[in-house]
Amino acid sequence: MTQLNQNTYVLIMAGGVGSRFWPKSRNHFPKQFIDILGFGKSLLQLTFERFLNICPTERILVLTNENYAGLVAEQLPNVLADNILLEPSRNNTAPCIAYASYKIAKTNPQANIVVAPSDHLILKEEEFLNKVSQALAYTAENESLLTLGISPTRPDTGYGYIKYGNEQGARNKEQEVKNKEQGVEIKKVMAFMEKPSLDNAISYIGSGDYVWNAGIFIWSAKTIIKAFEKYAPEIATLFEKGNDVYNTLEEANFITINYPNSPNISIDYAILEKADNVYTIPADIGWSDLGTWASLHSVAEKDENNNAISCAHLNISNTQECLIQLPAGKAAVIKGLSNYIVVDDGKVLLIYPKSDEQEIKQVAASMVLNFGQDYL
């Protein structure tokens, strides 16, 4: 095993609720634990198996909410109990990444870390693994914060964007030439852009120097900890206090007491938008964040009328461009629908225009407000 591989760790973030996939994704059973693609495995299981090509099980950590400890252990029985990190409160991505980084650094100060969400679809896995390997090789030698930037395929207004410049992430001209010969393209990040208007998204695509922000990061433990110390000292101070207890029996108690005191902030706002050593590798990896029902429809297998159907007993006619998911044993007759989401989780039936799917999160909140926590 190479030195690079010996120092490689993976952090899978699996604590989200996935509220835009309501009602299938609910507080007690979020989308990362669901076989939402019909592959026979949950998104978390698919993500875990993907990273076994990067490093062994004992160096894969899963960070999740304490309410999902049992689900993670059940779905990933080979993951060490000490590698399931439990957050007692949802404080966004910066605190969870800090916690894992300090814990990993205590184990291996030379660690090189891949951070990835648990619920994304990657169709071109070989290309993905190739880009991650390139990134790990780079961050092992350079004090850089690296993100995989997804080569955009359309002017999507639902994603954040990264603007990159011409400056190459190479230590010298010789390294730059070598990178090009090997097909390695590392670009300096100029700015992180919020979800744009359609006009701006069209402009971004046309310029050729923007990529989608997928939330997949690669850096060394030393580099990210140094960044926390410089740009988010409140977070650094809090998690530094745990250096004597990480990887001991006292770690869980320390996290229970201190983690809720961390600020609720994303890694983008806390670090990446402030740092001057952020780079991106543009990547065409067949990526989708599966953030909405429409995004699932776009990648799912479809019939001749462009319907994505998960239902064994369905009588369907004059219906097109729909996503239909019904529980096992449920039959349905559908006629005359176009561009609709039809999802029945056994307790809630959702029939909603696909074009209005951004409202579903608010609709779910209204159901909880009006009819109780059973619908959360």
C-alpha cells in the first residue's frame, strides 16, 4: 500500500433530513437511508461502497445525527462503531467537518481527507475515482483546499456555482506541464456563487469558467485545521478542547456537551469563501445531488412516455413526464396526468406538479403545523 493510501480517510456526511423528498424522506427515515433509485441499496450504502475503492473500511467515517445511529449501524455493519460520529444537534457542515478533522488528525497527523455527502448519485464512478485520486495526490503535497467542480450540462438555477480562473494549481511550470500531460486540471477558485437566476445561469454556462458546487472536498487534516484556526477560530477553539479525549471513551461525552455550542454554519461560509488557497478540479462524473423529485426523475429509468415508475400494479394511460412511486402491494389507476409527482409512502399521498416541487418543503412544514409531528 502506498504512503498516499495509508494516509487517506473518507468522511461521509449522513445527517440530513432530505425534506424536499417528502413524504418518502421523513425525519425518522431520511433519503440517504432509502433505496430511492430502486437499485436494492440505499444511497448511503452506494456511497460507502464507492469509497471502498479509495480506502479500507477502517478509514471511512460516517457522521450522522444521533437519532440515526441505529440506521447507520444496520445499513453499514462493517463500519467500526468508533467511526460512526454522532452529532447531538444539527449545526450544518462546518462543525461536523471540524469534529471529524480533529478526530482524524489525532489518529494520523498526516491524514488526507475526502469529504462527501451520503446522498448523491455518481454514474461515472471510474472517472470520479480518478479525479479523487488526482485530488488526493495534490493535497498530500500542497496546502490547498480542493473541491470537485461538476462540469455543468445545463443552466440549472438549483445549484450553487464556482467561478474559476486561469491560474493552475501547480507548484511550478514543470508540474503544470506534467498535470496537463496526465489530464489533471486544477484551477484556482475565484468565487462561490449562490443559486443564480436563469439569465445568470445561462451566462455562467456560456463563459466556460464555471462549475457546479457539489460539496465534495479534498484536503489534508493539517490544512483544514489551519483554515479553521484562521477563518473560524470559534469552531477551532471549541474542537481543540477535545484533543485529549478524541478516540477515547470520553469523546462521546465531550461532543454531547460541546457540539451544540458550535455555530450553525456551512463549510462554504465558514472557510471556503474566505480562504485564498481554494482550488477546483472540473469533473464530468455523471453527478446529481438528487435534491428533488424532479432531479430523481431526470436520472431514473423511464417508459416510452417519459414516466419514471416504481409500482408493480399500475394501470396508466394518457400520462407523461411523471414520477410515480407507490409502496409494495399498492395498486393505482392513473389517467391524464402530465408533469406530476405521485408519491405514496403509506401514510401520506403526494400528488403535486413537478414544476412547483420547490414548494414541497413548505407544504411538509404546513402539514406538521396543522396535523402534528407524525408528518415530519
